[in-house]
Amino acid sequence: MYDYDLLVVGSANADLVIGVDRRPDAGETVLGSDLATHPGGKGANQAFAAARLGARTALLARVGDDAHGRLLLDSQRTAGVDTVGVLVGGAPTGVALITVDPSGDNSIVVSPGANARLTPEDVKAAGSLFHASLVVSAQLEIPLETVEEVVRTLPPATRFVLNPSPPRPLPPEVLAACDPLIVNEHEAKVLLGDASGDGTPEDWARRLLAKGPRSVVVTLGAEGALVASATEGAVRVPSVKVAAVDTTGAGDSFTAALAWKLGAGLSLAEAAAYAARVGAVAVTRRGAQESFPTAAEVEALSEVGAR
């Protein structure tokens, strides 16, 4: 019996958000809205999203001994995340600077802060969390060597989900553990070394699978997602049509929901379809964690779509 449906190993940031009419060009200054501060970071977002849906969730992360760190810990605990694995100190809490335009699209610059001090030794010390978790999810806002140690620490029966964001080349050991590797178009092209934009999502998935992951999910925004594995081929998963307000954190809620549902026994396509509904609710609200839905809200969207 597992204590946790999902263990998230990753970043925890304070999101500093400004709305803009348009994002500035190089050397240009534009005026924006009042600054808003929200709890965020891809790791903390995923943990919050999963717990809000009802998953038994733990977070392994590092924050600073400062106001932003306390904000993040309070947020996680409010959602029901077990924060026994959150380490405090060593550097200021990470910060993400986010601009959001009227269409809901965002641009993000991250100062890693304490996230960069989450070490392989921290992973080794948290071995009991890994053995207690059905699924482990990670991202790349923490050191790659730490993610490599996560893969080495995985118990044989624990599934590993990776969203390689921000993208960078990955060692074969990490790629081989991914089930699935979850990428958007930009991340897929970076991993493939393909900046030309040629090919289809099916092409990207096929080429990514050739690099070693057990399965791949390509998220396609308003077009839904594509799931692929060597045994089941590639399947398109449609999106749910909604009026997007802010896409901040939507990918994190998708990954969290997919990882949780995979652990619950759903197929990759079924889990992605559920995750797409979770992401659809999230983009109709502003912010990251405060936009993440409960399971009841996801079910309500499903009922509307079925009419």
C-alpha cells in the first residue's frame, strides 16, 4: 500500500505577475498592471494541482527562509500537500517574473534561487518518500543532476513522469525512465535539436520515442494533445473549447492530472483526456495555483461538454 498517489520533485517559486497590453520588444519599455504575487513554480504547481483534485500528494523541494518561502509552504498545506519533503534555507526562494497579454499567453523568466540548491544528496535523503509513492513527477527547474538522482532512486514499481521544462538535452538514463515524457511544441523541438519547425506532432513523438522514453505526450494547447508509445502508436486527444484568460500554470495542472490518473490505472489516452479537461478549467481563470480546479469542477465541465 502506497502512502502517496504522487510525489512531485521540483521547483517552488513566488510568481510575480504583471498584465500587459503586449509584451515588449528588445530595448522597449511598456506599462503594465499592478504587480501581483502568487505561489508558483512548476513543482509546487503540480503538487498543488494534484492535491486539489484529490490525489494524496507529497512535494520534495527547497525554498528560502523568507516571506516567499512561507507563502509557498502555506499554499501547499492549504491544498493538502504533505510538505515533509520541503527543505528550507540555503538561498532565497526562487522567483518567476511573468507577463500576461490580453489573449492569456504568457512569457516567464525564472530566478532559481533555492531551487538550484536542491541536490542529489537531498534526493537520497528522501528515499522513504520515493518508496511510499505510486508515481513520481519531475521538471527541469531544478538541477539536471538532481533529476538524474531521482531516476536512480525510483523503486522498480514506481512510474516516472517528466516535463522537461525549461528544455535541455537529456541523458539516456533519464529518457529511458520517462513514462511518459510530456512536452509542448517548443520543448519537443529543443530535445530533437530541430529549430526549423518541420514535421507534425506525430513526427516529433516518433522521433522522441526513438530516443528511449517508454511513452510520449505532446501538448498542443487549444488543439489538445497527442499521446504515443511503441506498443499503442499515436493517438490524438481533443481539447475542450473554452475562452482562455490566462495560460499560466495550465501545463503544470495537465501534467499533475495525467500523472495521478496514470497511477490510478487509466490508459495514457484516458489520462490525457482527463488532464485536458483539468487544463481547460485552469485557463479560464487568472494565476497559476488559484486557477486549478477541484475534481467536482472538472466533472462539471465534462457534463457541459457532453450536452
